[in-house]
Amino acid sequence: MLAYALATGVIFGLYFALVGVGMNLVFGVMRIVNLAHGDFIMLGAFGAFWLFRGLGLPPPVVVVLCFATLFLAGLPLYYLLVPRLFRAREPEMLSLILFFGLSQVIEAVVAMLFGNNERSIPSRLLGGGPVPIMGQTVPFAWVYAGGVSLVMLAGVYVYLYRTRLGRQTRAIMAQREEAVAIGIDIHRISAIAFGVGSGLAAVAGVFAPFMLGSFTPSIGVSLDLTSFAVIVIGSLGNPLGTLLGGLIFGVSLMLMRTYLSSFADLLPNLVLIGVLLVKPTGLLGRRVRNA
């Protein structure tokens, strides 16, 4: 049972890392907290519901379409909202208010269009049968989602560390003023990062019905809390540190579900509080702004 809990915890940990990495990328580049991130995941779930059940498209096509749609939507959204935040005296605080309002608008519009009923997607749409792990079986959908999450996280690594665009992105993350001084177009780079973060959220949304069981227009709030917990545990402002946070969150959650199911939602939050008390910037984090 312990080995099974650890194995499934790693699978869920990879998924939770995907859930949080987009929010962490946006924070790392722009120092703003996107409280609409969970609603972008919710939009990905609704998109997957329509593409899977309405059009019958295969999973790889659904992933690509959802990523591309939210990526393209994120570019104009960035230029509409974010540059104005940079001119404010307290952009971080104002971002909380602005993106909370955006979150409420998205949730209300989706609820009006599709209703508040819970929706789910049958696991069989991903194909495959139960996968044996440590003498027990897990749904193929979990393994598929974990594998796609790992591929997407690897893609973030390549984007940040193996491309010229990624080097410019990391320069902005390290020191925004110096990046401007050496001629980097911070708005273009930040807009792309915002689009990538939105696209990653959409991909997490594609697999939310399989990993979480069901979804509604109001699921964004709980996904925001999960994302924030994951990125704080790992490393606030360091997208790749989200992988560590996701694994810790996923393994601790599955251990509690295995041994103390009635307290399954408690231990990950205790882990979050413990990390905040010991190292507020996360286990792999460092200071992100000067005192």
C-alpha cells in the first residue's frame, strides 16, 4: 500500500505541477498573482468536454487545440490588462484585485452559458485499460495525464533554458530594470510568457475531469488554492521549482488518502504552512524583491 501510494502520488504530483506551473511562470516574469489562473484551467476543462464528447477528437488534438486557444487569448489579454499594472504604485496588490474581478467575470459568463451542473468525461475516451502498479491497478487516464504533464513540464524547461526567447524571459525574471537597459522588449516577452502560462493552464484543464472526477464553472477557486500551494511549496517565482512542489503535494495527498482518508485534504495544507514558516519563498526559492 505504501508503494502504491507513492507511485500514484508521483502521478498526481506531476499533474499538480502542471496545474501550478503557469501561475508560477506569470509571477516569475511579471511579479503579479493571476487569480484567474484557476478559471483558465476551468475553461480548458469545458473545451475538452466539448472537443471530446461533441466532436470526438483524439486526446493529442484536444491538448494542442486547448493550448493554442488559451495561448492566443492570453496575448491580447496581457496587453489589455498588465501594462497598466506596471504603472501602478503597488502592482502586486492591484493585480490581486484585477484578476479576482476577471475570475468572477469568467465564472459568471460560463455559468450563464452552460449552467452550474457538474460535468465529467468518461475515462474510456482516453483509451487503454487499467494499469497495474505495485500489485494494484490505476486508471489509464491517470497515467496518461501524468505522462502529458511530464512532457509539458519538459517543454517549459526547453522554453526557458534552450531558446533565445527563454534566455530573455529569465533575464526579465532575474532583474527587470537591467533587462530593459540592455534592450529587451519586456512587453513582448511578458505577453508570450502570459500566453504560455494560460496555455499550460488549459492543458491542465483538459485532464481535470479525469484527475479530479468532475468540474463546474466555480472550480477555479479551489484550483487557484491548489496552484498557490504547489508553487509556494516548491519555489515562488521559479517555474521549474513547481515540479518539486507538485510532487510533495501529490505524494502527501495520496498518503493521506491511503491511510487517513477522512483527513486527506488536511496534510498538504499543513505541509504548505510548514514550508511558509521555515522558508517563505519555498524550498528552492530565493528572495524575489528587495526590502
